Amino acid sequence: MTIHVAGISAAVGAEVSGVDLRTLDDADFQVIQDAFNQYHGLLFRHQSLDDADLVAFSARFGDLDHAPVMENGQTAVPGRPEIYLVSNIKDDSGKAIGSLGSGEAVWHTDMSYAENPPYASALFAIEVPASGGNTSLCSMAATYAALPADLKARIANLRIKHDGTYNSGGYLRQGVEATDNPREAVGTYHPMVLAHPVTGTPMLYLGRRRNAYIEGFEIADSEALLDEVWQYTALPENCYSHQWQVGDLLLWDNRATMHQRTPFDRNARRLMKRTQIKSVAAPSSAAAGS
Ligand code: OGA
Ligand code: MN
């Protein structure tokens, strides 16, 4: 098998073929790491990974996060604290075994309400529905580049508060108060325009739309400016949409991309396992001198 990297859309993502992620040598891993810095999203098909293999592959990129608490109140898969389940499947008592249900997961990036959000997430498909439940990635460098010059100038030194109240499926996170007041909501401020830590490329950093708030603004002004910026976000030419097959692994950079999932039949089964790779540095601004 020879490793091969091929772009899968104009702005984001590449498929890496000719590798078995259980037995990667250092040379092939270097090819993967370089491709990840260039494409910000990587697809690997036909993988058969057990929990230990998924954790071992993910950990080649850096230390892994402890998975966040799932909607069912469980912290993780017993014995595998790094693995988070994304699933609509219910156990015998009718309780969901994982998070995000079967509805849409709106455009977002993972856990940006944290001070130092994960660098990357890996999502591995165990069971997939016949249709729907597609996951799209959007390039945030291409999104930034698409903004008109005057808008780039207006946002250059602003910070957004990234909401910690709701997850991308609209579910309340464990232990927080429900609120739709962006000023009162729990969250963390990050620069609105980041520099990619390896290439320095400017990237728009939005987190998600719900309860987002621009520091120091009146709510109405914050909402208006966010709406203006979001008009340039997730333009089809800047996105890649993935239709899953069992054995696919999709790895994305949580600063250089946002992702979204389409809804699917609630009676169909979808089971995905996710790991998150820690970031070594908090998001840093692309503005000169900061
Ligand atoms: C995630 C996520 C979407 C999906 O795991 O962070 O947003 O396709 N998943 O299940
Ligand atoms: Mn996500």
C-alpha cells in the first residue's frame, strides 16, 4: 500500500488512501500531518478501529482531552475516558447512549466555550443511516477571505464570547442555566480573527451563532454585526459535505474549520465515536501586535 493524498473539495479537506491507521509508520504519519496542516480536514475510508486503535491513532497528534459529559449525564465510554459517543441509539430504558440525537447539528466548532478549545476532533463511523446525517466542513480561512475589506477592518480587533450553554444539537449542557441572553450566558472570549498556528493564515473564529456576543457591544449591534459576518459563512464553495460509510474516519481542525450535520430518520441507527486532541496554545489573534 502506498499512501496517497487527494483534495476532496476546492477549499477544504483531502482523502488519505493507502493506509491502515492501526499500523501507520512514522513516514506515513508525517505525510498525514503535513496534509492536515494544508487541508484542515482529512478523510480515511475502510478503517477497522477498536476503541484502543482510535485512541492510539488520535494520540499521535497530541494529548487527548477527557471527553465532555454527554447529554445522558455519562462522562464517557466506561474504561475509555477519551471517547465521546455521538448517537441517537437508545438503551433498553429508553435513554440515549450518546449525544446530539437525530436532528441537525448546526454549524459550530467543538468546545470553543473553553479557554483552550481542542485543536482537532476525530469522528469514526460505526453505524450509519441509509441517508442523511451527513457532516460538512467549512474552511474558515476561505470564509475570512470572502469578507469585504471594510468588514475585515471592522472586526479586526474584536472578540466574541463563545457560548457554553447549548451544544450544537440545541441541548443544554450539564450543570448550566438555560438562557438566551448572550451577555449573561456562560462562555469565553476569543479573538474573532485567528492566525493559523502553523501557517499564520487569518481565519474567522465564530464558534456558533446561538448566544454569540461581541465584546463591549450593545446586544442589537452585536447581533447585527454577527448576522452580517455569518452571511459569508458556510458558502457552498467553501465547504465539503461528507456522506458517511461504516469505517470512515473524519479528522478536522477545530480552528480552521467549522462543521455541521444534517438531520436523519430518528428510527434509523447512527453510532459515531469521537476523540479530541488538546491544543498546546489558546486561540491567538491575527491582528498585528496582539
Ligand atoms: C461532533 C459533531 C456531528 C456528526 O462530533 O463534534 O458535531 O456528524 N458531530 O455527528
Ligand atoms: Mn461538533
